[in-house]
Amino acid sequence: MRHLILILGDQLDAHSAAFDGFDPKQDALWMAEVSHESTKVLSHKARSTLFLSAMRHFAAELQQRGWPLHYHALQVSSPAQTLGAQLQADIARLQPQKLIMVQAGEWSVDQELQAVARAAELPLERREDRHFLASTEDFAQHAKGRKMLRLEYFYREMRLRYGILLEKGKPVGGQWNFDAENRGSFGQDGPPLRLPPRRFEPDAITREVIAVVNARFANHPGDLTLFDWPVTRAEALEALEDFIAHRLAQFGEYQDAMWSGEPWLFHSRLSAALNLKLLRPLEVIERAQQAWQQGQAPLAAVEGFIRQILGWREFVRGIYWHFMPGYIEKNALEASRELPGFYWNGKTDMACLRDAIGQTLRLGYAHHIQRLMVTGLYALLAGVRPRAVHEWYLAMYVDAVEWVELPNTLGMSQHGDGGIMASKPYIASGKYLQRMGNFCEGCRYDPGQWQGPRACPFSLLYRDFLRRHRSRFEKHPRLRMQVRHLDGLSEAQLKQLELDAEALLQSQL
């Protein structure tokens, strides 16, 4: 065997650089399902099912081409195994002259496979992942000489580079983003009528995977009777068209809105397919741009959606590879608490958290505002260790691959990186949640109160967060006005605030 080409579970792209120069007469492909990838964090059943089913469907496509493939399928009785150990065993058996892979989506996996190659004294060629629109070198050049990295400047560079939403080199509509127009809430009547997202009933391959996951990972969270994610490129393309036709037009206005019992609303459900490489980012971006050109969706909605992919998705990947491996250990706010137990069972009196966590435990899904401004906000205000929050998000969400999840969680959500990802921590009281959803109507707590028996935990912990970090943020240009909420409090009131917050957090252990 000349080359053994390694295909990882989030690299299911027939146009991958891994296949450049592939000769089925001399080379072979390698894919492995291993239990360690579902147990190093307590992977949600839907997450494990999505990865394994998509891998098996992709493997079937490769085999239909007649390409030699060495595939290890996880079974109920398979021994516990890591990717590195499985590869090591197969190198000894297959005796390839060289290994080829595309850069992994997780730093530790990348290191693990490189270590196996070194131990076997085999050359390993690591290729740039051209699925992404900015290479790691592109991002390094963008970052060079900058004191601060900010999405807006990176996003504008990417728009210009790819010619997206431009007229004669200028942004269409006269501005680069329409964020101010994309902050709507539903009001008392709730979400307008809409078609639910396209569902994909599990086929024979997926049903087989579901049986294995239910048996092998019986104690992991998730309800696989609800599993309906796209697991092939053809299904992913159908999901894209469904979003464009039925939800893109109102995505912008309502992208930050929430409603009890409504997990999907106007969101695309495309991040998982993108992160598995079943969809290519540029085709999604161009399809959304085409929808605007054809009058199917307003500019503000299309720009807001494109910014998430061309801007934010590429930006967080750049942050990840630019600052790893040390990034995962960052804890700028010195948060030290453990994650409250209700994150694992959803049992809390806080209606917004009960809804978001319950939905996550069932489906392995929550949209970005639920993640940032409900589950993430509470952990931030409570002072939970950023790495503990990261590990929960990595475990729980079907679209979680570390390159995208870690900067979004540790950086954006928890401000653990001290401002690399975002210039300020995203903090708010319960009043924000009241404005953006309907959870407060049936909750035992009052978002307008931060003292007394009906005090909203978000409102209490918001003020305690400002108290704890007053010296850090009292001169911050974007937070100093919030810190001034404390100016009218006496020392005795500040002490009582500290005691009340501590009592609340102790009750959640």
C-alpha cells in the first residue's frame, strides 16, 4: 500500500483535499468509529448517532465508487478504543508507506494521530482543510500586528474577498451589517405561522446506529425516537432548500427571539451538516444571496444569515487554531464553581433554563441565543469554570466540534479568554429574557426583582457579577454604565447581595 488516507468523522466531503492524488490501485481509505469519541465527554445520543450514521452513509458512497476502504464500525460489544490505538493496530496490519489526512477539527485528535505516525516512523502529510474559506495561514495574516481581533473587520475582508453582497466594491444597502434590524421579539401573540423544518426519517443505516447507541451509551442523555437530522449530502441540500423557502425571510428579524416549547422557530438547522462537511459554506452563502437577488428574502435577513457563516464561523475557527493549545485553559475571570446539577437533568424552577436545558437534553439542539443568553449567561453569572461549561456544550449539541464550540463557549459565552473573542462579557439581567421570550409569564420568579423570595436568579446574579468584577469593568467603555447599577448600594446592601448570591448558588450544588 502506498498511501493510507485518514477520513475523520467530521470530514465527510467528497471534494476533500484528502482525495487529491488518490489512486485506488495503490492507496486505501481509513475510517473508524471508536467508543472514546462518545465518552471523553458524555456525548448526547443524538450527537453520537448523527456522526456515526453520517460516517456510514459516506462510507457507503465511497464503496460504491469501488474505492478500497478499511472501515471500523462500532458495535454493542466492540472493545473500548481510541482513534490512535485503532490506527496504530491498522498500520501494523496494512503496512502503508505514508499517511495522509486533512487537519482535524480538534487539536488533541490532530496531536494524537501525529503521535501515532511518529511512533510508527511513518511520514504523515497533513493537508489544509479547504472546506473553510479562510485558511489558518489566512487568519494568521489577518491577526498579525493587531492588538485586538474583532469579527467586524474580519467579516468585511471576507465579503470583499469572495464578492458577497457587494455592488462596485461597496456593501449593498449601504452598510456592512444590519444587526440593529435583527433583534425582534415575538410579542404577546407569539411566533407567526410557519412550516416546521424538513424532517428526515431514519433509514435502515440510521436505525442500526440508533440501536447501537441506545445499547452502548444507555446512560447518555437524549431521546432517539425524535432523531430526524440529515445524514447525507442529498438530505443536507434538501434541508438548505427548505430553510431558504420557508424560514430565511424572517430569520433576521427573529434570530434572537425565543418562545417556550419552540426549539426551531426560524433557524436553519444547517450547522450540523456544515460541520460534518455535508454542505460547503460557499454554496450555502451563495444560495442565500441568490434568494435575496430573486426577492425571496429581505437584505437584512440574508446578511444576518451570511454573517454567521462567512463571518462568525470562519472567525471562530481562526481563533481556535491561532490560540490553541493554551486557549482551552484560559480563565480570565477566575471562575471556579462547578456546573449546577440541573444542567444534567433540567430540574429547576427557572422557566427559561428549564425550557432550554430540557430541550437540549431531548434533542441535542438549542439555537444560538438559547446557548449564549440562557444556559451560557447563567453559567457566566454564577462563576462556573469555563472548561466545565465547554465540556457540557461539547457533549450536548449535535453540531459540536471543538474548533467551533470551544471559542464560542469559553470565549464568547464565558469571557474566559479575557476579550480575545469579544470586547465584553455578554451579561444581562432577567429583564432581557423577559423581553426576548415568554418564559417569565409562568415562572415563580420576577425578573424585575433581585431581592426577596421572588427575586429572579438572573437579576440577582447579574448584580453580584458586577460586584465581583467591579474593579475590572468600572472603566470599561461598554460596561461602565452597567457597573453604575451598584453606585446606589451601601456597603451593607452589597454584603447582603453577596450573601444572597452565595446562598442561591449553594442551593444548586
